Amino acid sequence: MADQTGKNKREGLIHRLRSGESKAFADFIARYQQQVSLCCRTLGLNTAEAEDVASETFMAAYQGVKKYTGKAKLSTWLWKITYNKAISFLRQKIKKQKLQENLQKNYKEETTDTTPDENKEIVWNAVKKTAARPGNGDSSILQAGKKY
């Protein structure tokens, strides 16, 4: 009987979320915040990163609740969103770290013999060289760099 009550509460929460009730979102977060944070921490995110991913997770769940079919438990559905958001975050983090490592490899520190403008040109060339390599390229970096 207790299991049926839990199911009814979940269904009620889903109905409230779908209808746009503002308190339902707060209840949803209160109910699942700890599980989402634990999932993020288990996947290797630090506390601040876990908080960021949790926020993205809850926003994605809120925006996608109308697509929730009920084939899986609500917690399973939310776990999958959390997992996908965390993995995406980790991929971006690794990509940024690799780019930074490549920039450091390609940048020759010549501050004693060069002017600040020449240093700027050296850094810009290192960015272009690093971003042009397969697997490193993020054209948005090149576009952003043109502003400087």
C-alpha cells in the first residue's frame, strides 16, 4: 500500500509539473536534489561543478516533463538526464584542458625581447595553430580571439 501511495505522489507531482504549477518545481527539486547531487559527485564532479550540473539537470527536466512517458520511474528518467548532463560537462572540461595544454606547448615565452603587441601576436598564432589541429578545433575560440 505504501508503494501505491508513493506512486500516486509521483504521478501527482508529474501532473502538477506539467500543468505549470510553480510550487511543483520547488517540490520536485526538494525531492530529488540530493540524488542528483550524489550522481554528479559519483561521476567525479566537484561540489561547484555538481551544483552547476544539477541546475542544468532540473531545468532540462522541467522543460522536458511533458515528454516524460512514464515508462520508467521518474527518478530513473531524472538520473538519465543527470548522467547525460554530467558526461557532457566532463567532455567540455577535458576539451578545455587539452586546449590549454596545447596552448602552453605552442606558446614560446619571449617577453624580454618582444613588445606586448608582439606577444599578443605570438599567443594568437598559438591559438590558431592549436585550434586547427583535428580534435582540438573549436571555431568559436577563433572567432572570439579576433575581437582582441
